[in-house]
Amino acid sequence: MTDLQVLDVPVRSAAARWATRVTSVVAAALNAWGPGGPSMMTAVVCTRDGQRVETPVFSGAATAYTQREVDLSLGLLSHFVRGSASPALLTQWWQEHQPSGVLHSHEREAVLEDWMSPLM
């Protein structure tokens, strides 16, 4: 693999994410609308022999990511591709912390910043 990109990442400000959540809760409570599935993104994998494979992937965020979270995530992916970091980092963190619920955006940003700090 020579490159890994993620396209169509849903990014919104904190205010826009909260407005979306509130609207979803109110609409669901009024039985006017049910929440849809997660947003779709596109992962693009480029190989040494010049192949480019695009595949749809689901977003893990309920509404969207912050721009900081996206920037940190893409930076970490680039370290994985270059070999300066290993995806085993994710498994190791999960085993050590075993979060009981979904992390909020500020918590995800803190974890990403922690992972990126030795790489900068």
C-alpha cells in the first residue's frame, strides 16, 4: 500500500452537530422521522503496482466529525501507510482502556492527540 485516503468524511462544527442531534431527537419523539443509518464515506487504497481501489465505508460518528478529529485521523493513517506507526496501536489502546460506551468527539480527539504526539 502506498496511500490510503478517506473521502466524503462528514464534518460539522460542534454547533451544527448538536443542532442535528436535537432535531433528530425531537423528530423521533414526535414520530415524524426516524434516524437514518450512518453516513457513507469512501476509502481509497493505492498500491505499489498502481492499482487504486475505492470502497464505501460507514462513518463511525453519530452525526459528523470535527475538523480536528478528521485532521488527526488522516495524519495517523498517513503514519500507518509510511510504517512510522502500527495499527496495533488501536488494539493495544482498546485492550488497556476498554471504554464502556461511545467516546464523544472531544474524547476521540484526546485519544488521537495522544497517539500522534510521539509521531510529531
